[in-house]
Amino acid sequence: MRRTTVLLCTCGSTLLDKIDFDKVRNELSKKPLVSRVEVVDGLCKSSVVKNLSLKPSERIIVAACSSRFLEAVFKSLLSISNVEFVNIREQCAWACENKEDASLKTIRLLSGSINKVVRIGLPKSHEDLKIVREALVIGGGIAGVRCALDIADAGYRVYLVEKEPSLGGVMAQLDKTFPTLDCSICIEGPLLSETGRNKNIVIIPNSEVVSVRGMVGDFRVLVRVNPAYVDPEKCNGCGECANVCPVYQPNKYDVNLKPVKAIYCPFAQAVPLKYVINKDYCIECGLCMNACTRAAINLEDKPKMLELNVGAIVVAVGSDLFDPRLKPEYHYGEYDNVITNMEFERIICASGPTGGVLLRRDGKPAKRVAFIQCVGSRESGQGIEECSYYCCAASMKEARLILEHDREAKVFIFYNELRAFGKGWEDLLYRRCLEDGIVFIRSRPSEIKRSLNGNLIIVYEDTLTGKRGELEVDIVVLALGFKPSEKLAKLAAALGISVDDKGFIEEAHAKVKPLETRVRGIYVAGTCHGPRDIVESAVEGSAAAALVISLFRGESIKLPETAKILENKCTGCGRCILMCQYGAIIRDGEKIRVLESICNGCGACVSSCPQEAVVLGDWGIEQLAPQISGMLGD
Amino acid sequence: MVVWKPKIIAFTCWCSSSGVDQAGFEGFKYPANVLTVRVPCSAIVNPSLVVKALQEGADAVLLTACKPVELRKIAPSRITEARVSLLRRLLNTVGVEEDRVRILWISSNEGGIFASEVSRIVEEVEKLGPLNLRGKMIEQP
């Protein structure tokens, strides 16, 4: 019979006057299951533990302080898994009125554990998982690029999947960034080209993640690479093809405000700097094929499927903006001069459709501009209910850009609450806006009307004075809130991660695991899990990279205790699937399977199984029932 | 004279065990006849174990768990809450006072609440008297 040893810790002799250790030792020694009882002084000291010369095959009961302190010593350092912890310090010595009570409680608790420990299985060899030390980053915006660069710089290979032909995301489309009014592409461009040059980063443009199998350390990811019709290996970005292309299409990069050829490169700083063909517009005339000296163009190009084997995944796909057509009172799409803030960014940008001059659609210069805040955010209804984080600062920045271009212009900002909370937002943005004479009106305008001369009239009630008013302007800019992109739910389903009630990706824990998802090894960064600005997206990119790197630095992955299904007992009734709130149990053909990367080890499945076919660590009826009898026995 | 004292089994989840430890740490005293069984989460406790404890001589059984509002969508202790309320009704029908099985919401920093609640419950169980479920079962014809 295997030995059971009880270790009683006196906590540096401080428990001697609280618990009668001799009595406890005598009582326990009487039990046939116990082969050794040791009273020791300080189990938290590794020297004390070493002197006990414990063997991994021994069954051990540790009666000491809170197991939170000692579990690590016994389970990791000594790799003893047949160990039970009883807290005789906090729960007996310190909680009982007198020595007699404390000793009695100690004996009872230990009697339970003695009964339990014999029913704990043999020491399990840890099933450590291997790690594929390569990462996948989905999305090439600022969060994804920052993340990929950080992982690559630590020496690991990164696959960077981007749905568009170029990296850059929303930040590449912006004119300036707040609060410093730095040129956006001037600060993102170097990062993009660094990403392009980095030998550890494999950029996969025009592609989407289709499905994911496997678990942390060993994911198999299927990626669909959409045809670019131009061989990226051969294309050197000379642009001869676009010179001869006879067809124009609206450029998505310029929010469809500026035409490009059907064979195009989205913008000058694009990474990779390769041309692609938009087949929706291409007439297949073949002129580009004749013009290309490197025979890079293949109009018969087909989608390709790519399987990647990675150890960790970072989701940084970003979000969409609210569709302003859902607010008919602002007549977006109907009145020419009602524009979105993204359109404004392109118009005010020197590389934009008007070369940076703020013009009305009829070509007249815009002298009076109004911003309407919180379009699609902070309201119930079509938008999302929370604050969209970036728009107060963005509109103040845009207002200052207007004045930089034209000192005579008049700018009005219709706000609800002005939230200037970030670093430099108050002094560099808000104060200077006030000094520059930008007019802030606290109101959510009820309607935009159009006068006969094409000017727009904003109908509003100033909620500070209670007065109603009408304001005539040339251009109205709608500050749109974030909304989860349409494809996000599909991607989340493919990855097995969850989305919250607004449709953004849900974190494993909003406070303490803000970048982890419910699937171990899948992390999230940037606006795909809620509204954020550039700074925070970049911070999260780096932070997610740090999580990936620390995963890769480990020798193997130790999963926490997860539920296991005993196949010989399981009848496939599926009750455990209904009980699991994490969605970690699935039906796989005829079998029921636990997804170890999702299971959190709560055991709701264990107690719901009528066949006792689900087990989790040492907490089955088989172990707990004898423990209870032991405690209650005389 | 031997004074009868009730025996109470308390299934404590990971988080609330830490609350129970905190009670001792902060010097709160509570009756010694509350014996804890540590489990990873209250949802792992099969109702049959609660009945087993009563059969084996416990006069009451407590389950300490995390308040569901503290968690978000995911709250396995809601399962426990549903099971306990069902079990209480069931026990009532066979003549066991429902207050002998209870759920206590204890977070890991609520040691004080644990100590005071447990002391109150012990007093109430003392008023109910011994359960002696096994004896009752044998008496049945």
C-alpha cells in the first residue's frame, strides 16, 4: 500500500498555543490509512521541505496556511500531484475561539482529506503542449503592424494577414493625428516600410482567415488569398500598367472620392507596393499586359488557400464606422455637402481629391463648417450606446485643420459632452480651439435642411441656454461612431471567440485579461474590441505582442485542470453541453468533446452528468463523498 | 452534560475559500463546527453530495459562491443557485427543513461577511435541532 504522509506545520511555532499538535498527531496516527505524521516548522521554507525527503509517489496532506501560498511549492517544485491542502492556520487556529475547538476542527478537516487523498489517482505526468513559435496577426492597421513588428523583433516569425491590398488601415487614410497635428502617414509610413523589410514578417495581403483548428501552441489556420491578378514576386510597382489602363474606378482609400485606374496601387506609401486589379471594373482589354515589361499580370488568377501552422493568434481587424444613412434627419447621401469625418480627412489631405482645399461639392470654397458629434454613438437605437472615444478629439483636430488652411473660416462644433481626457487633449486641442474662436454649441441637432442656394441649415436647441436656433453653413461633418464590422461575427465564429452584446470581440476579462479572449492563445488588439484611438491601438498591439512573446518564451504550455470525458461511460446525452457557459464542450460526430483551450475548469459539466462520465481533477463524487464522510465521522 | 453542537459542511469555491481564509486572517471568529470542502467552483457540487452530507450526519450544508452579478455573462454559480433552490423545495417535501441547505454569496474579500453569516446560520440550525437523517430513514417502514 502507498504511503500517506500528513505534514503539520506550526507556522514558526506560532500555532503551538492555538492548536494542540500532540493531540492531533495522536488522533491521526490511529488511522490505518496514515503511515507518517510529521510536525514541522515552516513548510514555506524550501529547505524544510527538502529535508523531509518526500517522494513523488507518496500521498501527502499538507496542513498549513492558505493553499495559495504552498500549492506552487509542492506542485511545481516537487512535482508532487498527489497532495491535498488543509488550511489549519486561517481556518482553524485563527478562526476558532479556543485551542480545544481549533484542535477538533483540525482533526475533522484532516480526517476528510485523509479519506480523499487515497482516492486521488496516481501522479499524472503533465501533458505539456508543444508550441509552434510562429504567430498570426490578423489585420494590418496600426495595432496589427505594431504587434507584428514587436513579435518579429523578438525573433519569431509572424504572418500578417490583411484583407486590403496594402497595410495601413484607417490610420493611413487620416490627414493629421490629434493632439499634435502630426502628419498621419508620415508617422505610420516608416512603420509600414519597416514591416515590409522585416525578414521575420510574412505579409499576406488581399486575404482573409477562413477557419481555425487546433489550440494554443498549435493552431491550423486556413487563409483564403484573393486574386490580385498581378504576381507580387514580379511586380516592381513601376505603374506602367496603370498609365495605359483605360478604366477608372473610385479609390476605396480615398473613401471613393478620387478616381484611380482599374489596375492600381491604393496609395503612394502602400506596403507592399504592388499593383492589383479590381475585377469589378476591369474590362480585360489586355493593355496592361502589353505594358508590363515583367509579365507580372495574369488575368486568370484564382483564389488560393493557404494553411498556416501557428502557436498564437492576434486579432486586430479594426471596426467600421456607423452608417450615417441610418439617421435620415441628417440627409447624408442626399445633400452633397453633408460629409462624414473620414471623407473630411481625405478632402483636407494634400494627397486627397481636392489637393487639400476644403471645397463644397459645387466647387465653391467652404467658409462655414459645422461638426455634429456622436452620430451613431451614445444613443440607443441604430448606433452603439457607448462613447466612441476618438471623435471629440478628432473633430477638434479637424476644426483646427480648417483654420490652418483658412484663417477666415468659421467653425462650429455641436457636442453633447466634450470629452478631452487624453494626454494633451485639453491644452493642445480644446484650449487652442477656444483661443482660435471655434464655437462650441451643446446640442444634438434635430435636422439638417437645405436652402435654395445649396447652403445647409442646422436646426438645433442649445441645451445650455434652452434656445432654439438655426445655423447656416457650407459643409456639415458628421463625427461617426465606431460599429463592429460586418465580417467580425463571422471571423469570431471561425476563431471560436465570443462577441459582446454590441458585437465587438469579448475579452476573457474586461479588467484583468483585457487582451485575451475566451480561447487561450488568441489575443485581441485595437478597435475590434471596442472604440479606441491610435495611441491605445498601438499600445494594445505592443501589449498583445508581449503576451505572445511570453507564451513563446516558455518551454511548453501548461494548461489548467480541464474537464475530461470518459468515453466508455458517456452516452452522448449532451447535458454537459447545455451546462457549459464557456461553450467549451461540443458534439463531434457521435462523441462529446471538451475544447481544452476554452475550458476554465469550473466543473458545471461534472455535476450535470448523469453517468459520472465527466471528470475534473480530484473533485468527483468518488473523491468528495469519502471526504465528507471522513469529516463527519466520529 | 454533553452540549449538542450542529455539524455543518460548507462547500467553498476557489474564490470564496479565499474569503474564508481572509476571515481567519483578519481575526474574525466563527463556530468551529463549520467544516469546509474546497472545490474549484460551486457548480461542480453535485446535489447528491449535498444529500450525502446530510445523510452522513451533517445538520446543514452551505455552498459559498461568487455573486453572479460580479461576473458577466458567464456565471456558473447561477447553475448552483438554481440547483439549490430546487433542492430546498425537494427536501421540504420529504420533511427536511429547507433552511438546512443554503447558498451564501462570498467573494474573496468578504471574510467578515462569511464569519457573521456563518455564526447566524449556526444559531438558526441550533434552533432547528439535530437532523439525524439516517436515523429518520431507518425509522421509515
